[in-house]
Amino acid sequence: MVERRHWTDPTPIPREVRIASALSIALGAVLLVNALVAVLYRDDLRAAAQEDVGSMLPPEQVSTLLVVAAALLLVLGGLLVLAGIHIRRGRQWARVLDFVAAGFVILFAGLGALAGAGLLAVALLGASVGVVALLMQAAVGDFFERDSSTHPSRS
């Protein structure tokens, strides 16, 4: 069954766009949950981080780094969810926003994977690469490049 974008728009959503949208929303949700966990368990995380890097950084800098990381997760997660929702509507700005946000996740998760951060970093890296790869396909370009006057779902 083919999903439709808008009841007055007969153009179906390409499969690649549906998958990229779902991946983007799921990736954003994972980042938002991680940000929430970082806020709820900040004292435990601070103690664990202090044990690992206590000899290199003072406690104030460790706390600042954890706050910055939680804020970054929150912003990237929110942007990915927002972009994932609007990608299905054929919004070009959402596609660009998804490229940028997924690019930052690729950068940070890649660095985390290289540093030995574990399976979650590798999974985030893979999902981000998947979103970018799906949205760069030629079949998807036509979905986003249409004239807005011919599509009532765009406002």
C-alpha cells in the first residue's frame, strides 16, 4: 500500500523518504532519551567521568562538559525529530536540516566509536549514515524538488 502525503496530493511518498523519516525520528528519540538520562543521572555520570578523566580535568570542567553534552543531545535530537516529521511533507528545508543534524551525529558518534564508546555509538553512526544515504538517492530528489504551487500540502 502506498502512503499519500496529503488528501489532495496524489503523489505517493517514496519508500526511501518513509524509511529516512522513520530513521530520523527514531534517531532523534534515542538522543532525546540519552539527554534525559544524562540530566536525571548527572551526579552518577559526573562521578564516573571524574574517575576516568579526573587526573586531566578539574571537577568543574567535567561538570561543564556533561552539561554541554546533554544540551547537544537535546538540540540534535529535537532537530532530527522535527526534520523527520517534515521530510514526509516534502519540505526541502527539512531535508537540509536532516543532513546537517545527521552529519553532526556522524561526527560525534564516529569519534565516540573510535574512542571505544560502545555499541550505542556504532548504532547511532549507522542510523545517521542511513538517513543521509537514503535522502541523497536520485529517486528522492524529485520528491523534494517540485514546484510548491503544484502541491497544496506545502505552505
